[in-house]
Amino acid sequence: MSWPQQEGVFALGDLPLHKGGVLPDARLVWKAHGTLSPARDNVVLYPTSYGAQHPDLEWLIGPEGILDPTRWFIVIPNMFTNGLSSSPSNTAPWPALVTAWDNVAAQRRLLQEVFRIGHLHCVYGWSMGAQQAYHWAAAHPAEVARIVVNCGSARTAVHNRVFLAGLMAVLEAAPDYDGRALFSAQPGRALRAFGRIYAGWALSQDFYRAGLHLSALGAPDLESFLVRDWEQRFARRAAADLLAQLRTWDAGDISDHPRYGGDLARALGAIEARVLLMPGETDLYFRVADNAAELPHLKHGTLLPIPSIWGHRAGNPQPNPADAAFIKAAVREFLAG
């Protein structure tokens, strides 16, 4: 990577939380790519997604990538619960719930206090990162010019929450679980089941029917694919972090604020940013229909589904050149507009 980069840890002190309680000695681990313009008007915020840390998402940053660091100053704040920023694995006591609202509040302080940034050209997010982008636009309408909602939604849909409830139940059933937030040891068998459940949702039925887990992802057989791509993926993360992050995902709702009183249409209507909605056509979590229902309430919204059979992973297509090219073309045009 030949462009300027910097990284750090931002200390927030004891952080009061949106749903009550305090996150003690809160910390945000961050990394930035590119050069901040003198006018501070070239900032793209890029929040992390479920189970991801900033190195997992940097593949799309580059002069020929989706986000160009020679043009934009790209700041990646690691989400609370991802194992780098404050998480159950490194912070005690852990509160009952940390929400996307709390992440946005902490990210805003990071931008203001470290970089003196008061306005964002764009918030780009995939999955839970897209939920944070939506929360940014609803929380601070005057401070965000654009958001890219890549395989995300303004409120976690009921069907999505059913999936999350299954994953939470698997982890909470482990004998190692303390009944609140932590585990006495990594629950190996529970995490194995967790990864296999996830594999059935993250990619579409059409993806598996076409055998892309073998031909495109290079697995010799289905069992090897499940072990390598899913069991091992989640075994790298502390179970307590995965569980806490599921709770954050489950609680995603831009209308869950006294300003909006649970009225989703009102919260969507308050967004001043231009919104690019990019659901995957075969995503099983964040459906095209969810974004289509949001669109009429947005002042400046565009719906552009990703034509892909890669399910949710169409929005994070590192091994998928066709979907990456589609996203790159759309996002570059959106950022330049």
C-alpha cells in the first residue's frame, strides 16, 4: 500500500449508552487511509461489519479499488464488540447492550477530537456497517452528505432477527456460558454449530446449486468448505464478542430514539443525505424488499440491487470480480456526483 496510512486507539472514557448503562473506559481502534484535504471535505467513513476487523475489509481500498485513497480520506473505526475496540473479551464489566447509536456517538467524537472533522462526504458500509451508515444519517442529518447502504437496512427485519435468535441460542446453550455475557472457555462445539448455521444464510441457495463453494472458492468438497470458510472463520473470534455483536445487530433500528419515537418512516424522512441502497438480489438477511419499503420515505434515495447469486456476500465480494466491478462502478459514480 503506497498511500499514507495511520492508525491509533481513541480513548473515550466511561461512555454512557443509548439503552442505559455505561461502557467503562471505552476505546475505539481505528485506521485511516489517504490524506485529509485542507478543507476536510474528502472524508469517507467506513465502519466494520459482523465479525470483521479493519484488516478484513481493507481489500477494497486502493487506487483501482472501490474506495480510492488517493482521492478520499478513508477512516475505518472498528465497531465495539469486534475484539479490537472495546469488547467483552477486553473490557469488564460488559454492559447488557451496546447499539449502533453508541458506535455512531463514539465515531463522531473520534472524527471531531482527533481530526477536527465535522462533515462527512460519505459513510460507506456493508452489512452491520451499512446499519451504522443509516444510523449516522438519522442521528446527524446535517453532517452527512451521502451514505452507501450495501446489504443493510434501517431496521433489522423480523426474518433477520429469527436468524440472529438461532445463533444467539446456540452460543447461550453452551455449558461455558455465564448466563449474561461471558464464557469460561471458548465453546468449541457451539462455535462449530454456529459456523455451519451461518454458512446456510450467508450465501444463497442458487450459489450452492451452482457449486460456487467448490469452483469459485476452491474447496475440494462441502465438508472442507464448511470447516475452512465457516468454522475456522468464527473460531478466530471470542465467543463473547460474537454474542454481544449479535445483540447489537438484533437491536438495529434508526427509529429507536426519543427524536423519532419508533416511527421508522419519520426517521427515514429526516435523513438529508443522498442514499444509495445496494441490496444483494439473493441476500437472505437484508432483502431487496426491505430497502424497497424504505425508499419512498427517503428524500434522496436510489435503489440499485446487486445482480448476484452470492447472497449476502455479494456486498463484500473479495473473491468475486463481477460483483466487485458492479459495486465499484456504482460507488465511484455516487461519490463523484
